[in-house]
Amino acid sequence: MTETIDRWLDWFQAQLPWMPAWAISLGLLALAVVVARAVHRILFRIATGIVAGKDLKDLFWRSLVSRTEGPTRLAAMIVAISATATIAPLTDGQLGIVRQILLLAFIALLGWVALTALHIWMTVYLRRFTLDAEDNLLARKHVTQTRILRRVAAVLIVMVTLSAALMTFEEVRQYGISLLASAGAAGLVIGLALQPVLKNVFAGIQLAMTQPIRLDDAILVENEWGNVEDITSTYVVVRLWDWRRLVLPLSYFIEKPFQNWTRESSALIGSVFLYLDHTAPVEEMRRKLDEIAKASPLWDRQVAGLQVTDFREQVMEVRILVSARTSGRTFDLRCEVREKMIGWLQQAHPHALPRWRGEVQEAQEAVLQRAGSRG
């Protein structure tokens, strides 16, 4: 086979004596790339058609085919160029350049395959969990952990791939070794320069393990309430209640205190404070609260209580506790209870609303004076 190809190349050079050998080699390599891409396209279409009719249970195969189009195309081109380089009329120097390019392409292919495998694994693994469920605590735990670890692993894969590529060059091999092993003066300088980034990377690993926050957690941070919208390898995006976004570094959640309202469960107890006159009917208010809670679809049938928590000179403080399945439902339930309780007091017991004691005394004195004048 090799002798036949050599004779064919000799004949081609005899027909075109004016064409240099490097141009013939370049044409052969270009032809190899075109043939490799054409063959890959045909095979990829066949594979896509095979997995297109599969159901959702075969998500792995469909994801495998769709995500590996680029890596398999590059692999086909590497094989084609490698086979063509052995028969092309290349000099030793030209052959060395082609081999160096093939080596770099192969290292890049390994890194690409590793990133693709990581993405496919995450897609298949997270398919078992859904964040749309009402009780999504378990889903948020796994999604948060997986996404953070995936981003950290992706950074490590890129660093190792870049280090391996640098080590293929004799002139800069030491930089590749320093980047890979984090050793030497250059490694120390880079480490000091990237200290904030590395700090957040390690904070991300710690967050993935301990999980003080998860995706969609309701948190109170920097005196702002919102939900965790995204967790990257360096920062956290919090979607505030008014749709603003608060961006904080990962290290913030390791070093500073904050409130997590959904750490163990999505259910919360909400409080409503009413400041009423001392004559307010507490027992009737308890019965009315029970009626309001049972009629509300937001209540989770767990907590509904009313207590007098303070007694001041002008008013008394009444605290109402109600619970709901999520922080958003708890807030809406608090507003509903507050509105309906105030409305009921205005209609049934207007005297229970707060008023100045001096006004009451003046009214009583006026009544007594009218009664004395009549007598």
C-alpha cells in the first residue's frame, strides 16, 4: 500500500514539476481534513438518527451524541492528518512541525473530552431532581453541590490541559511544570496575584461540601431579602424581592453571618404584630384567627396562634403566628391575616383599635355632665 502511494506521488510530481513538495504536502493535508469532516458528518447524522427516536430513558445516549460532535470531529481530523503526514513528501523540519501541531491538538482533545464527559454526567445526574417542586430542598442541595463542583473541576481541567500543552515546548516547559505543580518562584508570583480568585475557588469547594446556601434558598444578607439565583465558581447572585440582583463573592458566605430561611426546610413561621386598645377581645380574636387561617389556601395547617406579648401605657401588643410551606407563601399569608383581622376589628369591635386615653376620658366626662344636667 505504501509503495503504491509513493509511486502515485512520484507520478504526480512528474506531471507538475513546478510545484514544490511543501505545496503538495499542504494539499494532501487539506484533502485529508476535508475527507475526515465529510466522513464524520455522515457518521454523525447516522448516530443522531439512531438516538432521535429513543425515549427520555435514553437521555444519556442522546446527550452523548449531541455533546460529542465537536470532539469526534477533531479526533477524525487528527487521525486523518496523522495518517497523511506519514506519506506526504515532508522534510524532517516540516514533519516535526506537523507532529507538534498534532500533539497539541491531541492534548486539547483530551481536555475537551474531559469537559464534555463532566457536562454529560451532570446532565444525567441532575435529571432526577427538579427545582419546580414545592418541597425542593433535596433538589436544591444536589443541584448546588453539582454545579459548584462542576465549575471547579472545569477550571482544574483547563489548567491541567494548558500545563500539558506548555510542557510540549522545550522553551516554556518550566512554566507548564510550575503551573501544574504550583511550585517555583513563578508559581508563587502567580499564586499571590490570583489570591482573590483562588480564595473564592476554595470557598466554592467548601460551599459545595457544607452547603450553607443552595440554589433558590431564601436568604437575608446585607439587610436585603432575596433568593439565591446562581452560584458560580467565584461569586453568588442573589435575586432580591424587587428583582434587583445582589452579587457577592463566594468567600462572603464563609466569613460573614447571614440568615438562611430555607436551610433545613422551606416552611416558615410568619409573625403579625397588632397594636390595639386594652379592651380588645383577645379570645374572640383567637377564634377569628382560626377562621381566617382555615379559610386560606396559603396556610399549611401547622401553626396558627395569637398571644398578647406586651402591655404598654397606651396600647397592648398582640402577636399572631402563622406558618406556610414557603417563604413567599408565608409573606402573603401574613399580609392576608393582617388585612382581614384589621377589617374584622373595624366592623365588629371598633373600640379595640388604638386611641389616645385622653380622648376616652374627655368623652366619659362629657357623658357624665349631660347626665347630671338632666338630673
